[in-house]
Amino acid sequence: MNSNDNLTTEHPTFVTHLECGMEGDHYEADTIHGLSKAGKPLLVKYDLEGIQNAITKEALAARPADLWRYREFLPVRKKDNIVSLGEIHTPIIPIQKLAAGRGKLLVKDEGRLPTGSFKARGLCMAVSMAKEFGIKKVAMPTNGNAGAALAAYGSRAGMESYIFCPDDTPTVNVREIAVQGAKVWSVNGLINDCGRIVGEGKKAMGWFDFSTLKEPYRIEGKKTMGLELADQLGWKVPDVIFYPTGGGTGLIGMWKAFNELKQIGWLKGKLPRMVAVQATGCAPIVKAYDDGTEHAELWQDAHTVAAGIRVPVAVGDFLILRAVRESNGFAIAVDDESITAGLEEVSKQEGLLLCPEGAATYAAYKQSIEKGLLSADDTAVLFNCATGLKYEMPPAEATLDCTQPINYEALDNINT
């Protein structure tokens, strides 16, 4: 098997229909859909018995290790519609020095994906399905990384992309979006304000709304995080997963993956406890979890250094909360000081440069230990959702004059 067979060989597909995540009513497959009639996200449903009969774990292991290894579990019907930029399996990195003598502590480093973030998973799938449906023009709101992924995959597919960012989105993200071929605007508001612009512009501009969970297929791309994690761990799962949660597509997708794998018999026993990690400056899911409600209220005055989880309201809030509760997990918020300290601690002690959202999961892990929410022997996986290289770093301004004698003993005083 050559390295491109996942992309160049037809595989059987098993999508049967789509289903409203709230009401449970069915929608026809192979048709363009946005939200359900109830205004809620649609979930893709599969003939799981068909998948079970079509593929074995052994046959899967013989395929190249990339996102498209799991074709039978994914919605794209025809290989010619796959839009790929080389979505590799991302590494699982132990950071045991920081586990405080407890069970295993692992980081799934999604920053190794195309465009430097896990948004590549969702957008490669959504764009591939848009190509399958003949969609030529797409739009979305973004805090940065999702927009960069849509710009890249949209350009590769020959689509026009229109992207709207809050005006404090990191400059590197805005420029990345522009240089990869999308039309991009900074907006004097938050991501929900950008989403309103996209929604209100659909009729005038004729674009398809790619907002989080307003199309059904980003979940299926993010689902591969769960498929891949189980695959890498020998079809076992960790005890706990800490996931940085804004719109929640990845958390919902992973929980969907684990349940599908359990139904076909590939996973045995307990599934992971899913932990939704938010910032104290924007924690609508945490508040709803603590209050015992099914939906989260709009978070006012949202702010955090971890811009990717600054989502004041999520259309899939009930699906996030459902996954957390069904898994016996929890939702937890950490402050910006803890996020910044966690980022520095992991980078200086383990050499792994997390993004702020990834650092939030480490801060949440530490806080969970302090609160007695973890067992001493738990294996925990933290999701680092993007490369830390895309974010502003502290200045490093020490200089030397090579024309003058150098005081070597003084070199040890730098950065202390």
C-alpha cells in the first residue's frame, strides 16, 4: 500500500441519515443541510453494523497513519472530493515530570496538523463535504485558527471564503487567513457578533454558513481525534480527557467516536470522563454544568488570554453538557494567571510549547488534583489544540557586544 491509498482508493461508506441532536428527527443524507428545523445541530448517523462487517482493526492498522485512515467512519462518499493537506496522526507526548507522582499525564499535540491547529480536522471534512455538494462560496466567524484552516482548505478546493474575526484576534492569525486566499475582516465585537454577520449575510451573498455546528460535518472531522487516540493507545482509552472548550465541536465529536467504537465492539469497559475546560472570564458551559441546566446562558463581557475558548454562547451547548454528564466528567474554569503560568511551566520543564488553550487544560488538570476530582492512578490526556508558535511570547532582549570582553560568569543571570 502506498502512502496515498487512503486518499486515492474508494472505500465503502455507511452514512444512513442525519439526526437532530435535540429532537431526534431524521434528515436525508447526501443533501445540503444546516441546522435542524428546531435550530439545533444535526448529527451524522452510520450503519455501524455495516462498518463492523467491512473493516477490522488489523486491516485499519495496515493503512497509512493519517486522518483518512478511518474512511468507513467518515461521511465523504467519493475519493475525488477529499480535500487534504496531509493530516497526519498527531503525537501523544508524556509530560510525566508534571504529573506530581500520580498516574500518566499525556499531551495530544494537535499543533502538528496543517495550519498548525486541530481546526484542520473539522475544516478538511467540512470543505470536502461542501465540495461533494457543489458548494462554491463559504463564510464563517473565527477567533483565528478555524478561519486559517478554512482559508487553506477552501483555497485548495477552489472555493471563495469570507471570514470575520473579532478585532483583537492575533495579527498572525488574520494575516495567515489573508495570505491563504480568504477574504477577511476584523470586527469590533466578539465571535458571536461575527457569527451574526455571517448569518445575516447568507441571502445577500449566497454563501454557505460554516459557523461551528451550523453545518454537520466539522463534528465528523473532529471525531477523528477520538478514533485516532483510541487507535494509538491500542484500542484503549484514557481515564480522563481535558479538552479546551469554546464551541465544543471536538468534545462532542470525540464522545461520538467513543460511543460508535463501543457499539461495534472495538472499545470495552468504561469510556473516558470528558472534562470541558474554560476560562473564568468566559465560562458559560461551566456555569450551566454547575447549575444543572441543559443550556448555557450568554456570557457577558467575555475575556481571556485563551482567545480560542472565548465563545460567549455555543449552539451545541446541550451536546457538550450531555457528553460531560454521560461520561461522568465535569466542567472546570481556570483563570488567566493560571493559564499563563501553566504555559511557562510546561515549556520550561518539558520543552513543549503549548498554545494558551492547551495550557488551560494543564491548569485545569492541576486544579482538579487540588479539588480531589482525579484518582491517584488516573491516566489523563490533555489536548493542546494548536502550536504555541502562533501566539505572542514574552520578549527575550538580552544582548552581547562581541567587540568587548564577555563576562561569562554573568551569563547564568539571564532569564532568572
